[in-house]
Amino acid sequence: MDSHRAERVSEALREELGEMISYELADPRISDATVTEVLVSPDMRHAQVRLHLSSDPKQQQATLAALDGARHLLRRQLAERLTLFRIPELHFEPDVSLSADARLEYLLKRVRRGRPRE
């Protein structure tokens, strides 16, 4: 498949899912989830939706469980809004790159100061 098409589909999915999750879902477990990235498989059958979640692990699990329960509703809404032949299966996961960046920054500061690791 054309990589440019995959990028366009990923971006369209990110925009629509971000709007639906932030403003249209009424589940209180989905409090502050933000869609950061959507990665579409080459065959357009699966999409990994990466989310920025709260730092509390229990809240993260509750949010992911709520989104897993709303997965079919979200796919149906995407089918109505986007003109795609196939709407991919949605797989939700936390975006670990944001927390990894913060951890990396912390370790670099410690190295600059010359302090050993704890």
C-alpha cells in the first residue's frame, strides 16, 4: 500500500478519534485521555491508537477498559464520518514515549551533575 495513503488515513483517524474520545464519549472513566498517534497496519485491518493518559496506573487501566468497551461504537461512528472501504480494528495502548522522554531527561540531568544512579 502507498505509504502516503497510510499517513493520510492515520491522520484522519487520529483527528476523528481525538474528537470523539475528548468530547462525545460520556463515560466518566475516560477523563483525560488524549489521542497522540494512530498507526495503521499495511493491510489497513488494524490500527494502534496511542493515548496520553493520567499518571495513575489504576486510572490508566480503567480508561483503557472503557475504551475497549466503546471500541465498536467508535468504529461505527468512524464508518459514518470517513469514506473508507474498510475501517480498521482499534487497539488502544498508552503512549509510553512521553513518560520515557521524562525519564530520559531525568537521567541526563543526573549525569550532568555527576551523581550516581540511585
